[in-house]
Amino acid sequence: MKRVGLEPSQLHFRLYKKSTDARKKKDIRVVCSVLVTADEEIFVDESRLAENSVRVCRDEIPEISIGNEEMLAPPLVVGMGPCGMFAALLLAQNGYKPILIDRGGDVDGRVEQVERFYNERILNTSTNIQFGAGGAGTFSDGKLVTRIGDANCNFVLKTFHSFGAPDDILTKAKPHIGTDILRVVVKNILCEIERLGGRLIYNCRLESFEQKGRTVSAKTSVGDIECGACILAVGHSARDTYEMLLNKGFEITPKPFSVGVRIEHLRSRIDEALYGNMAGHEKLGKGEYHLSDTSSGRGVYTFCMCPGGEVVAAASEEGGVVVNGMSRHARDGVNANSAVAVSVCREDYGNTPQGAIEYQRALERAAYCAGGSDYTAPAQTMGDFMAGKQGSEPSRVQPSYRGGRVKLCDL
């Protein structure tokens, strides 16, 4: 601070972000950035700050532009995933008393249905790992990493923290909550929306809607809902909603996406590979990695790495197998897992929304058949995959999907 022309005694300091630099295993470092604040506004040449590795930090709170006409009915938010929850929360905090609906159930109802699918292979296509309070994120690792510099990121972190997320998400470079804590956070956010006058309707699927002057009539599975405005936050898997929008003449723009598999390792081996002899040190936490390769012209990369997590059954349609990764806050499971994904270009599926949906469905159905058509997941050891053969039983790394319910195949 002295180098940039400021007197430190007039400033306040606190830890801002903390990360681990393990590129040199014999010289592993914890890297901290510090937030500096002052009681009164200070003026410093920003170029001088940059020369000394200092930047101005601007945390912004999203502003809602409030109109001057009274709404004739409350706003309706469709979908209780992160997008829908935050939209409804901001509306509720600004006095709009939104109606928030989801085709799935509340958190406790989802847990019950997910465990039923896990144990009995009975899939509820409305309430599952994809649909219901909190969206797919409720059954995930709860990672909060975006790799973007949007000032709203800190607003999101602070909001999660205020509703029960751990203190360290405010300072970790790679914050994560864990599904066990995230379920409580989701409940708390939804309770706050209700406390502020909002209304929650579970097991309520949007089927259609019609504009009526200054209001919208939403046709749902539990009856019509009159609303002053409608926000669609339906997520990735509400394929019937996209079909409804296309049939109504709305434009939906197809975009590139990725598909892939989950790879599992022993968590201890990942820690050793990253940290060497320092593996297990309390200041280092659980080992994480991110790999990517674009040399072929088509991106291949790892995503959503879950230290100490498990591979979960994430199907939302009958006759399809979908997997995801999940971990609890402690991340203390035996295995680590990650998605290994490959880019899919628009041309690969005909450059239409319908083609994109069918492309995904075809893969999910193929995985279902390869697993024996009973929601068992198809699996292959890494050694067999690399050697171009199949049939070797897993030995050191035991699959975690539904307690090891996998069928060996050629992926």
C-alpha cells in the first residue's frame, strides 16, 4: 500500500480469496489475496495500482428497475433451480410477492424419491435429481466456480452464505457447499420467499400460456395461474416445455453443448499426484484438477470434478441413463470423480433445437440399453478403454453408481 502511495494505518485489511499453488510439489504454497478498505473515499491512479499487482474491487448489488405502472397480478417464475430461486428471491425482496412453481417436489420429497430410484429403480419423472426444489444443483457437489469476472458473483456467494452456506465460500478461490448443506440452504431461501409474501407451488408443471392484455394466463397441471409477467427458468431437462414453446412459434436458438462420461479414481491417488508427500495436510484440502485438450479441433475437457464424491443416477425420462457427480461438504468419500466431456457442434445434430434434444435422448437410451435396460449404468475400466478391449472387472477403483450397480461394456 505504501508503494501505491497509501498509508496502511488508515486502512482495513481482510482475507479476500485463498487458493493453493501445487505446481511444484516441493514448494507448495497457499496464495492469498487481501481486500483493502478505507473509511473515507481514496483516490489512487489505477495504472499505479496495476504496476504493484493491486486492482480496484467493485462488488455490485443487482438493481431491479421498478416501473411506474402497478402490476395487475403477481409475477410468475417457472422453475426452482438456481435461476428461478434467485429471480423469485429478488422479486420478493423488492415487494413483488412472486409465485414460484416447479414440476417437482420440495427438498424432503425429492430425497425420498431419489432414494426410491436408487434402491428400487422406480423413476418419478417429475420429482428426481433433475426436477424439484433447488433444481439439479440440490444433488450435486455445490461448486460455485464460473471462471467469469462478473461483479454479481460475489452477490451470489454472499446470498448463499446468508442462508446457511459455510463461511469459507466467501474466501476460497474454488468454493463449494456440498449437497448435505445445500439442501438446507435451498430450504432457507424458499422459506424467505414465502416469508416475504411469495407463494410456492410444488408438483406444478407449466403446460401452456396465453397473453391476455396486460396479464398472462399460465396453464399448469394444477390449474390456471393469472400473472402479471412470466419468467421461464426451466433449466436443461424440461424438454416438453421447449417443445411447447416451439409449437407456439417461439424462436429457440440451438447452441453447442458437450456430452461425456464420468471417470472415477481413488481420492488418495489424486491427492498424492497433486501434493506428493504433502497429501493429506490440513491446509491443502482435497485435491482437484482440470484438464483440457483442443489439439484435435474439438474440445475435450474435464468438468465438475468431485473429490470424495460419488456418481449419481440423474435420469429424468424413462428409458434413459444419465449420470452426474455429487459430494457432501466433507468430501471424504473413497473415490473422486469427474466428467470427461467432448464438444458437440450445432452441425453434429442438424442445427435445430429438436435435433439437439434427440441427439441427447439417443445417447441416454443407448446407455440404458447397454446397462441392461434397468437403469444399471454401463461401465468400462480405464485400462480396457485405453487398450481397446472390454470385460475386465474393476479392482482397485470400485464404481460408486447406485452402490456399484454397473454393467461392463464397450463405451
